[in-house]
Amino acid sequence: MLPACEGNHDAASPPAGATGRLAEIANRGELRVCSTGDYRPFTYYEAGTSTWSGIDVDMADALARRLGVRRTMVQTTWKTLIHDFTSKCDIAVGGISITPERSKLAFFSDAYLDDGKTPITRCENESRFQTLEQINRAEVKVIVNPGGTNEQFVRTHLPNANVIMHPDNNTIHHEIAVGHADLMITDSAEALWHAKQNPELCAVHPQKPFTFSQKAYLLPLGDTGFQHYVNQWLTLTRQDGTYDRIAKPWLG
């Protein structure tokens, strides 16, 4: 848990007499933020410490400051994301893709990033894995983290591949680098970040991913007041340079 700095109330702060989740957060003095902590550049939790980092962690800090409350991180997993969010948190962040299934159980904020699924592999194999036809073969070892949209994509589009489940998304790219797997299918933003950190890895056509998706924040289902507030805040951060300043060290 890391406290957010206390911010000044301004035009986007919850008005007097606010109801719903805005009132709960104000009365509690705390914004509870669910995240998996394993999806850089959006969110990362250093195991055994209280240290969180990433674009969406800094954005959660900015939201808490705007609300004038402290920020508390709650670690979850992709498999338990919706359950933990609905039972423990006010907002969930960390590279969460908008899906119809999730929309049945939670609201989404406005999208803040367009993305899509693309391979990441050792650079020597980049030309081998340009298409789904090249990847969807029994001899190709595709590694995947369970419970999220990466697994959904692999199960749907790569039924013939040799799928390897790996529970730790923080170490999964190392498995590719050392040759335990041929590739991973993930979001372009994550593939680009890990390729930047690991010279032996390359993101395959990240500007032309296999799919189109958008990243947004999970919000409580039915609370239109809180959704409107978060969307207004998100628009302001995109217009005043806050988001670009936060994202630049991670995305370049």
C-alpha cells in the first residue's frame, strides 16, 4: 500500500452532497485500486515489498489526489479480477481490455489506449511467426498466462499450437528468451515494452496487431455518477498533458 499525496479540491472534485461511490470514497478517505501487478508498462508489483509502479499506478495516484484521498492498492489476478474488484475495490487498473463479458459485471471508463494482440518472440524467429497460420502448428510452443484475454485469444485462434501455461506474467518473457517457448501472444504495448527491455526479444508487427482492443478502467456497475466523474477526470488528464507525462518514461 502506498499513500497518494493529498491534493487540492478543484472543479473536478466531488461536490458537496455527492452520493454513491464518490461519497463512499470521500467518507472513507481512501481510493481502493485493484490491479494484477504483472502487466508492465501499466502496472507492476515487486513481490515481498510494498512497491507498485507503472502508468496506471501513477494514474491512480493522480485520481486519488484529485479526490483528496489516499490511494490503496489491492493485488488481484487475471482469473479473479472481476470478483476481487466487485468485492474489494472502487476501480481496477492495469492494462485491462474492454470486453463484452466484463461489461456484464462492471462499467468501463472511456478508453485511454488502442491496442491489440500480437506475438513477441526471439528476434531470430521474427519472420517465422508473422501470421496465425504460421503459429497455429503443433510444433510451435506458445506460452500464455492464465485467466485473461491472452489465454482467450490463444484458445480461440490457436487450437493446434502446443500451448504452455505459465502462471507468472512477470517471468513469462524470460521463458521465451531462454528457449523454453517460441512465443507469446499479448498486447502490443506489453510486447513493445518487453522487447525494449530484452534485446533478444522482438515484438512482431506491433503496429498491425491481429486484433483491435482498447484499454480502460473498471468501475462499479450501475454507478453513473462515479463513471461520469472518472471520465471527466480522464479527459482532463489527456488534455492537460498529465497522461503523456506519466506514460512517456514507460512508452518513450
